[in-house]
Amino acid sequence: MSNKRITIHINEINKIEGHAGFVGKLESGQICEARLEVAEGARLIEGILVGRKIQEAPWITSRICGICPTIHNLTSIKAMEAALEIKVSRQTIALRKLALLGQLIQSHMTHIYFLALGDFFNLKNDTALIKINPKNAASAISLRDFGNLILNIVCGRNIHPTTTAIGGFRRLPAANQLKKIAGTARKILENADQFFDFLNNLFFPQFQRLTMFAALCAENEYAFYDGKIKLPKNKIYAVEKFFQKAKEFQERPEDLIKKVKIAKESYLVGALARINLNHKKLNSAAKSALSRANFQLPCYNIFYNLLAQMVEVIHALEETQKIIASLKIKEESPIPYKAKRGAGLAATCAPRGLLFHYYEINTKGLIEKCNIVTPTAQFLANLENDLEKFLEQPRQNDDIKMLIRAYDPCITCAVH
């Protein structure tokens, strides 16, 4: 038997957030290594935060990512409120949930249409997608713009929020602005449903690998803002317990990303994981779309992450209307607080999956310790395990890129 060694080296995986390549090694026809090669500089955000005032953390952490700054901002705020034992109003929670729905819609549509969809048509230039189906292009752009509309109204702008604060909001949206959001959501829901059917009719590569899922869960809603952590077989953990079980590790000294495993096992977070675990909590139109999907649950084919993301977009359009219908904005200022020694942990579901922020603060209101665990750091080991399985069959470089893009990795978040 030949001991021939083959190395697959892709210098740049384009159309992902950040910079990364791929290295794969085969020996005697067997894959012996498959890893993402990060080409992004270390951000050192956690170190920058140490010694800073607690109110600076949400502003600084929102700079971790340009696609999903709001989720970092709000998770940081939640962790600070946990440390300070602040209980915010129902109105504040509702508006934060609304902001996260805007973040989700904007991020998912950016990934689906502008980053991943071209792979299904073997297109190098994604502007050619517009020529293939101008109607779908218009739908995708209008949906992404709707997500930005929510963020602009609730958070002051769609990148790096200005109205959010520890204890509440510095400025509240006007009732007529919220009415505009709800009205637009009703109008474009049909477009989203039709776009789902368009995606559902594409050819998805047939690949699967049994894996573990993890997602936020709540009793009465499809959770993004708060809840416990759910794993398969209905295993549910308090956030603190799961955070202790999820072990960060640095595989090689030169690695800029810490990977995460649970009991030495990789796991998946993100839209596909949430759909697998929480599909019963989806709103009605999203459930209808899921019932038409060309896959069965549980689904272990990461390529269907795109369809799962589109189901979540439909759910978010419905949830947006429900939240606004129950909101009657009343004037309130952020809850005042005094600095004290404490520790705070918060978990949310970012578009790409579970996000954790942990802080320890002192009596002067300064941060003494910070730990941020991002979705990409959590699913990176799982992505590489998928690649190992995927490469058991002969693959082209474009196939490898397609699988990596299906995950929707955010390298800039991972090297925070």
C-alpha cells in the first residue's frame, strides 16, 4: 500500500466574516488532519477591558463584530446587570428582544444571499445572482434592510448601538416608529416565505455526521435573549452549569482561537442546532415553512443550515409583530446603580449560536476579569470534525469552501 501524503491548502476562504484558510492532510488515502487556518490578528478585547469602567464594556464589545455588534452589546449589558443585581423592566426586555430579532434577520440574510447562495450556482461573482432571479434578489435585500430598520429604530443605529445602557435604554423608540416596523413585517412576510421555497428547491449536498447540538431554551418562546441551555435528549442545564462544563482549550501554541468542547466532545450551535432542539416553539408561519423543508429532524447535514436560518427569519418576522402588539411605550430611564464587587455571567443566542460574557468587577466599578466565549469558538471543533468526515470522499476545493461557508463562521468574533 502506498504511503503517499497529500496536502490540501486553501490560502483564503472568501465570503466569510474575517480571514481564514484551510489545511487538510491525507496519508494512504486517509484524512489525518483538517483544520481552519486563521489569518486574522488577535484582537485582545478581553485584555483591553480589564481595568476599564463597567459602562465601557458594552461599547467596546460591540466593536468585536461589524455584522452582529448588538448581540455583544446586549450580552455584555446583561452580564453587568447580573453582577450588579439589577432587574430591568418588561419594556426593556421586550425592546432588547426586538433588537435581537433585527440582528438575526440582518445577519441571516447577509449570510444566505451574499455569502453562501452563490455556491449553489457555482458562481464566483455573486452579483450574477441578481441576473438569475431579480425578484429573489429584491426580497433578500429588502429583508436584510428590514433587520437594519429595527436596529436603527430601537438601538439608534444598525452598527454599534447608541441607545442601550446598563439598566435600560437612554432613548426609547416612538410609537409611530414601532408601528412602521410592524407594518413592514406584515408586508414582507410573504416574500420571506417565497424565498424559503426558492431555497428549499435548491440541490443540497448529501452529507451528514452525527453531532451534538446546544442552544438557549425557554418554556414559552423560541429563545434568543434568555433561558437555560438545552442539549439533545432534552438535557437542560442552568447557564452557569453549562459554562463550567464547556471547556475552552488551545490546540496549538500558535492558535489564535480557543476551541470549546463538552466532555471532550465537539458540538454545534447556531440556526440548525436551534431548529433541531426548539422547533416546537416556532411561530406558525415558521412551522409551516419547516414542514415543507426537504430534510427530517433531527438533521445532521450542515448544508441545511441555510434553510434553518430562513425558517428563523420567518419566525422573527412573526415575533416582531407579536412583541410590538404587546408594547405600549412609557417613558422610563435606565435603572440607577452603585458599583459593588460582584461577578456576572450572561448567555444569549447570537445569529451564529450561543454567546457568553462573564465579568468580575470591583467596588470602584472597574472590570477585574473578563471572559467572552463566541459561537464560532464553540462550533470550530465540530466544523473541523465535519471536514474530516467530508474528505473521506474525493472533494474539490470549492466543495470544502461550501461546507465552511454553510457554518457561517465569524473569524473576527473568534479571535476577539
